[in-house]
Amino acid sequence: MRAKDITVLIGVLGIVLMLVVPIHAHVLDFFLIINIALAMTMLLIAMNTKDALQFSIFPSLLLITTLFRLALNVSTTRNILAEGDAGKVVAAFGTFVAGDNIAVGFVVFLILVLVQFIVITKGSERVAEVGARFTLDAMPGKQMSIDADLNSGLINETQARERRQKIEQEADFYGAMDGASKFVKGDAIASIIILFINLLGGIAIGVVMKGYDIVDAMEKYSILTIGDGLVSQIPALLISTAAGLIVTRGATEGNLASDLSGQLLAYPRLLYIVAGTLCFLGLFTPIGPISTVPTALALSFAAWRMERIVRSRANAPTEQQTEAAQVEEVRNPENVVSLLKVDPIEVEFGYGLIPLADAQQGGDLLDRIILIRRQCALDLGIVVPIVRIRDNIQLRPNEYVMKIKGNRVAKGELLIDHYLAMSPGEDDPSVRGIATTEPAFGYPALWIEEPMRDRAQIAGYTIVDPPSVLATHLTEMIKRHAHELLGRQETKALIEGVRETHPALIDELIPGVMSIGDVQKVLAKLLREKVAIRDLVTIFETLADYGSFTKDTDILTEYVRRSLSRQMTLQYVEKGDVLPVITFAPQTEKKVIDAIIPREQGGGLSLDPQFAQHIVKQIVDWAHNMLTRGQTPLLFTSPTIRMYVRQLLDRSGQDVTVLSYSEIEPYVNVHSIGVINA
């Protein structure tokens, strides 16, 4: 046996011997102090345990401390009755509490006994009893859960064995606590009996055997009795409290102090309500403001401090946490897979543009992006993915880059302390700034400072702040590349959305007529030409009607465009139902028709390169002419060649909208302002 084992055995045997062996008053003082220290230690340990099983020895320790306390009661009773002296500790407690009024001492002692017996002990006993019952009832379910996790491979045999052992320990612990709580209850009853024995026996011995006057005997033995009761009941109260803490702790991740600070003080704003109530009581009731107002001010200050602490903790993770997360990210080999993921949309900033996205510095870019996604959903009919925003130290301070699926598609520069001024057509020499180009549409512009802003507005310039410039550029970039953001998974989500209201349509279309991939191609072709796909029911109805006749997605797209003629008309027609367009001369259109290769042979246009280049140049010139007039460049063709002309312009990199006669409603007055003649 080891030395500590022998020490524990000797200690328990010594407690038993104290019941029969007289102990000198000085030694008794030493034991009484040990009893108080032991009770305080048990209470502090109970407050700092995260799990009841971390203090699993508590039921046995509760029995030993109860026996030790009863042994001390017997020893002090023996000294009180035999010698009229139980040591300095007992006398000090009795004198300090009772003072000049013995009745006050008795009342205090009885209150302590009643609090321990009726409140704490009864409550702890009930909680331990219920805890033991529910733990035993839950054991079969927990065992089955462990077996299920083991069979599914979520845990191994060692982990399963540890979980089973923990369940058994919990059942044993709560069962032991249910029985150990009876010791505390019996100890409280014994203390009351010992109180009357010490008092009545002491008075009788003092009067009969030692010749004291009855008043002197009552005073002497009352003080000793009160002191003895307090010396034993205070440690008993501490241990009873520890027992209550142990059995009432639920599933937590910290000790009592962390749980109190994390849960009880988790709502600092409620303290303002408490403070206001106290002020009301102090100002409008007889209580008075002397005691209520300082308390209310203290609570308000505490609430303010807690709000600041909560915000700082939420917004600034500790350096150790960040470093640990980075180390864990590197160590985990499975996280390499996450490196293969590509964000659909990214915006990278130089460090000088970070304030645009930082809400603490007044940046509202994140709110603008939310509005951009909503607007794109209304204009295009697709759900724009989350826009990832990050800083990039490799960029110039005022530079930003936009990426689609990891590839750069646009870039620009912003001057945060300037405004972008776009000329109305005629430049004003008095408006001076840094020459630049508007990034979204390529218009010439100036970066002007704040003092120049009013002069530029008077001169007719369009003034835009840097966040709006970036938001406009991002919106146009998303619209320009919307067809790249719509994949099969996104298409499936759109189809499932229509299925909820039109199940018969979807059941007929997919997969009998078309696959999800074919539907995705048609929708992407529409988005590529900036045709909104919000009216999915009409689109799917058209595909279901014509999908059985042809599988060519280009031809199906033309059918869908005709079905959306009303929508496209409203998209392009200006006021007065007038539509300014560019048209083909009849002989030019005939040459294009003659150059069409049938779809069975591959499809496309077989034009002479010089002729094709000449057509494209005329279209571009007329489109630029329309832009200078503030009009949208529109090319009007017959339905037969629309698709092929669009392909010709795509290969040339020209962004001109091509419409056919069948895609515009009959009431529209088409006005030709330019003719392509080659």
C-alpha cells in the first residue's frame, strides 16, 4: 500500500475513534478548523467542475465528512458537559454571534439548520433522486445509440467502450448521490437533537454538580451550545450547497463561473430595464433614491461594459484562436479538397479600397451587393450566387478585380476621396480632374474632388460616388456573364421551383422531352443575349411544345424568344411605342440567307470574309451612332437569319442586340435609322 492509501485509512479510523476517545480542547480547535477548510474546498471544487463525474468521489466524501462532523459534535458535547470548555473556536463563534443577546444566537442557529434541512438538503435529495431515475431510464436508449454509431463506423470500439463506461458511471454516481443526500438530512436532525442535549444537559450539570446559579449556567452553556452548533452547521451548510451544485449541474461546457458569466449576463440590455425599474422605485415610492439610484447607475455601467466586451469578442477573435485554426487547417489533409473549390463570383480589393467593404469604417458595399442580387433576380430571373469579397495585397492600393469562377473578367480603379464625373457630351474646361474611363460602359470621365462637385453638377455632369461606381460595374458584369453562372444544378433548382406550381408541365418536359442539360443550354443562350428567364412557365411550355420536333437548342431558343415577344417588346420599346433600329437592305439580307448552311450539315454562315467584315463594320458604326444619341443599339432582321447574324457578331466580339420581326409585338412602330447595305 502506498503512503496516501495508509493516510486515508488512518484518517477514517481516527474519525471513528473520536467518537469514544476524549480530545483536548486545543486539538479540537485544530480539527474544527480542518472541518471548515474541508467544507470550503468541496464547495469550490463543486463550483469549478464541468461534469458531475469529475467529482465522482463526492458521495463517499460526503459520508466521511458527515461522520467527521458528528465525531466533532460528540467531542465538543463531551467537553462542554464534562469541563464546560470546548475550545477557543466554539467560544468565539458563540460569543461573536450571540453577543449580548442569547436569544439572537439561538434564532440564527435555528435558521441555519432550517435552511439546510428544508431548503438545500430536501432540494438536493429530490434532484439526486430524479437524476438517478432518469439516468437509469435513459441507459437502454444511450446503449442503442452507441451501438448504432459503432455499426455505422462513426466511432471505433475504444470510443464505444469509453461511452458505455461513462453511462455506467453516471448511473452509479446519481444512485450514490441519492443515498448520500440522506446523510446530510440525518446530520441536520442530529444537530437539532445535540443542541437540546448540550443546552439542557449543560444547565443541569452546571446547577446540580458545579453549583452554578441557574442564570449563570444558562448564559455559559447557551453560548457554548450556540458556538458548537454554528461550528458544525456552517461546514454542513457549505457541503450541502456543494451537493446541490453537483446534482443540479446540467450539460455545460464550463465551470459555474463561466456559465454564470456566459448565460446569466448574456443579455446586458436587460440590465437597463432593471436599472430603470430601480430608479422608478426610488423616485416615486417611499423607498427613496439613496439606495436605489446608485444601484441603478452601477447596473447601467455594468450593462454598458458587458455590451462592449461582447462586441469586441464577437468581432475580434483572439490571436491564439486564429493561429490554432490556421494550424489545424494545414494539418488536416482532408481540407486540401476545399482548395479545389472555385467561387462563382469574386471581387478582390487593393488595401486602399478596404473601407468600402468595412461596415465599421462606414462602408456599405455588402448592403449594395444584397440589393444587386435582388435586382438581378428581378431583371434576369436567376439567383445570383454569393459574391465573395477579399483583399489582395498584390493589387495596387486603389485597384479592384472581378472574377467569374476564378478567372478575371473585369478590373478597375477607384479614388475613394473623389467623385466620378461623366460629361453630358460637351466638356466644360472649368471642370478639372483626373482623366479616366467609366469601368462599366467605357465612357470617358473625370475623377474630381469635393470642391469641384458643385461646379460639375451645374455644368451638367453626372456625378457618381466610388461605391456606386463599383456597384454599377459589378451589376453589369453579372448581367454580362449570367449565362456562365447558370449550371445544371442551378437549372434543376429552377425546375423544382416550377414543379411546385406546375407539376404536370415538368413531368411532361423532363426527362421525356428534354434533359436538364438541354434546358440549361436554352436558358443560358437566352441569358447570353440578356433575355430574362423569369417567365419559366412560358419557356417550359414552349420547350414542351417544340422539343418533340427538334433537339437543336439553337432552334428551340428561337421558338422561346418568339413566345417571350411581349416581354422583349417591353424591354426595348421606348416612349410612344417607337422602336429605333438598324435594318438590313433587302439585297444584303438575301446574300446572308443564301450563305446559310443547313442544320443537317452542321449549320452556320458561309460568307465571304471581306463581305462579313464589311457587314460587321457597318453594324458597329451604326451602333456607335445610336449610343451617341442615347439609344440602345438594336439590329432588326428576319427570323430566318437572326440566329446566324448573332453568331457572326459574337465571333467579332460586338455587343449589339439582334431582334427579329417575330419577337416584337405588332403595335410597335419600328423606325429604321440605319440600313446595312453591302
